[in-house]
Amino acid sequence: MSLDWIAALDRLNGAAQAAFGEPVSYAPATGEMPYDITGIFDEAFLELVVVDGVQLQTEQPTLGIQYSQFTAQFKAFPVQGDQLTVMRTGETFVVREPRPDGHGGGRLMLNYVSETNG
């Protein structure tokens, strides 16, 4: 019996979202009505990049997502320019770069837009 790795990873992503995820309002750049998803928000994700042979360290907000949340709602996958609001903080972000992991999950690299909760 073979194991369906994609389905197994999607279940694992779902368990992580259930344990660590929080409500997020997602607004596509196409102008569709915002809808709710769950994501794992990290306000200080550390990324190392190489520019002209020099290693640079950047810190930025990200949202870990499960792509099946979008297909379950018949919504398009995230693209640059989409916006989202983390309900707990009221902060709004724009998607700078979606990074699917190839296994049903992904990370949205974000830029800060505004704060609505005080």
C-alpha cells in the first residue's frame, strides 16, 4: 500500500493550522469580497538572502497558509497585491510574495499596510 504524501502533508498542515492558526480576513486584489481563512502569523520571520555575494538578514511579517482553504472556498490562490487583516491585531498587510511549498502549504511574505485596532 502506497502513501499519498500530498494528502498526508495536507492533513499535517491542517493540524498545524488548527493548533497555531488564527482568523484572518483575506481580500483578493481582484476586488472580490473578503473571506475568512486561518493562518499562522509570524510578525518577525527571519530570512537570509544573498545580494552581490553578501549575506543579508531581513525580518518581515509572514503568514503560513494551507492552500486547500482556498480551493475549498472556490477561491484563487494568493497573488502579489492581495491584502489580509489579522483579526487578533487588526493589522492589515499586502502580499509581497506568495511562496507555495509544493506540498499543499505555503508562506505569504507580507508588507505592513495599516492598523485598525487602536
